[in-house]
Amino acid sequence: MRISTAWAQQLSVNAMSSQQNQLAKVQQQLSSGLKVSTPAEDPAAAVRVLDLEGTIAKTNQYQSNIATVRGRLNLEESALETANNIMFRVKELTIQGMNTSLNSSDRLSIKFEVDQLIEEMAGVANTKNANGEFIFSGDLSTVPAFAKHPTTGEYVYQGGTQQRALQIGSTRQVADGDLGFNVFENITSSSPAADQAVDQNGNPTKIRSIFNTLKALSDGLSDTFTATPGEITGDRFLRYGLDYSAAPTTFDLTDGGVTTTISLSDSFAGVEDIVTEVNNQLAAAAVPVSATMQARSNGNKIEFVSVATGSTSSITITNSTPASGTFLTDAGFTDSQTSTGVDAQIFQSQLGDVLTDLDAALDSFLQARTSVGTRLNALDNQESQNEKFVLDTTTTLSETQDLDYADAISKFQLQSIALQAGQQAFAQVNKLSLFNYL
């Protein structure tokens, strides 16, 4: 077989070109520090690298979430500490106010400080974080947790019903705050004027907002011993209203022995719409009862209250007969739920109830602070786990994609020598000719 001179030269050129490509690849690896520059070089390694980088990025986001939650919980801890200090001061003032040697002027001076402490407590309950979010409003973080009721002047909870939670691990979430309702309002009370409710086991109990307790103290110090009306409050969140356009509902309200059946058959955008409709029906009843009882909003809940006050006033809500619809369940009432008013209390009795309720409120703050501390510990533990995981994953990523410089430099030197030898050989072969020997 005869091999042409041109073909032999082309084979040499192809060989040098291949060596140059290999040398260029090693140069690229040395400059980037990576073993795999493109997925085509090693598809399996490229997929592995992308997976590891995604895992590290996700874990770093968990670390960022931990920092965010820690900041919010530290802010809540600070707010609860302030609230705790306010309560201790209020206890001192209550005990001082119960001193029978004080005259009305002395107690009025104490009342002025209590009123300031009420406003300070409201400020604590409406604490904002660096993003302008209300930390005790839950999932309604843009809404103040507590606001004054336009009718009664009492502070009522209007935040959300769900705690916000952030992901701090692949299978773990931590709440970044507590609901103001649980911390400041849903507090067991010994006062006869407290709201009727049921506990988690379904047993009857009484609950009272810390703001109502402080107001009772203020009223008592100013010799305001007003009787309270019977009132019942639902415990369901009605901010977004109820819809009975497809399935109407009825229920009965009874006050002073007079029963009125309320029928709801429309879609209501919010709690105020429901209140308006109920009050319209009370006013239009065959025996008008709007002068003896009425509906009103309490934050995002609805309540029914007797206009009369004292132990002779009462209000009851029941399912209509026959039962129709689900309003009681939807609004958070129990069938035949009743509340009776309380006669004006004597001074010592009222402040005694206040003192007991203040201890209950302090327990509530202690439980909240304990929960915050537990979550902060959980954040520290999870942060350590995430750091270890990122370190291990980064090590695996380095083993997968990072270049072994010693090995690459050796290859670079060998390929450089091979390329030079090939170039020199090509030059010598090109000089071979029979004419040189004639």
C-alpha cells in the first residue's frame, strides 16, 4: 500500500491538533479550578454538582430564615419582658389601692398611673418589627393586634388566628411569634364579669382580656362600680364574613324572656355586615327588642349583649326549632349559651378579682416567654445542624468538581512535552526527500 506525502502530513497535523485540544482543556481546568467545565465533559458529575449546589443554597436560605425568626423572637421576648414589668407595677398599685386608709383623692392619683400603664400595655401589644409588621397579629401582620372598640372604648383583639411559621430545616418549621389573643386576651379569670367560654376540654370557664382587667382596676380606683350586662361572644374568626346565600340559617336570641328568631340568607363580606343585618331584624321584630339587646363586633368576632345591666339581665343564643343552618358553629357559639349580667361590685371585691386576674396574666406572659425561649433554643440547635450539613455538602461538592492541581500540572507538562516533540518530529519528517541524497 502506498501512502501519499499529503496524507502523512495530515495525520501528523491531526495528531498535533488533538494534543493541542487536550492541552487547552488542561489549561482551562487550571484557570477555572474545576474538573468539569461543561456538562458535555462529564454529564453525571455535572448533574451531581447542580444537585449539591441547590442543596447548599436551600440550606443557606434556612440559615437566613433562622436569623429572621431569631430577630423576631428576641423582639417578642423584649416586649413580653416590658409587659411583665408593667404587670408587676400594676400589682403594686392594686395592693396599694386596696389600703382602706387611702381616700378617694389618693386612689384617683393611682388611677391616673394605671391609665398610663394601660396605654403602655397597648403599645407593647402592638409592637412592630423592623419590617413594620405587628408581631402579635399572626397572619394578619399588617393589622394592629389590638384596637379600641368604637362603642365600649375597650381594647379588642383584631389580629389573625394563625401563627406565622418559617422553614428552618427540610422538615422543620418554627413560629416567629405568638398570637396576641393567646398572650393578652385568652386569660382565665375569677371575675363574675368575665366572658363565658369553654376550655379545650369543653368545660365551662371564664376568660378576660388583660385590658379589661386593667380597666376594671381603673374603674374601681375611681369608684366606678357599674353593673355589667349579659353578653355572649363567639370565638370564631369572621373577618372575611359568612355566606348563607345558598343555605340560609336561623337561630334564636332570648333576652328578658323575649325570643327573636334571626334568619340569615345572604352573603356577608365581614362581621360588620352581619351585625347590621341582625340589628335590623331585632328592630323589625313583631315585639321590637332592639332596645333590650343588640349585636356588635368584637374585633373579628361577633357578640350579642343585653342593654340592661345587673344580675337581672341575661342573654341566650340557641338553635332555632327545628334547627336550621350552621350559624352557631360558624360564629363559635354553643347551643343554649347564656350570660347573665353582674351587679355593681363593692370596692374590695372588685380589686380582689383584679389581683387574682393579674396573677393569671403574669402566668400567661410566663408561658409565652417559656415558649419563646424554647424556640430560640431550637433555632440554635437547628443552626448548628445546618452549618454541619453545609460543611459536609461543600466538601462533597469540592470532591466532585474541584481540580487536583498537582495532577493537572503534571498532565499539562507531559502534554506540553508531547506537543513539542510532535511538532519537532513533524518538522524533521517534512525535510525528508530522496533529492537530499542524490
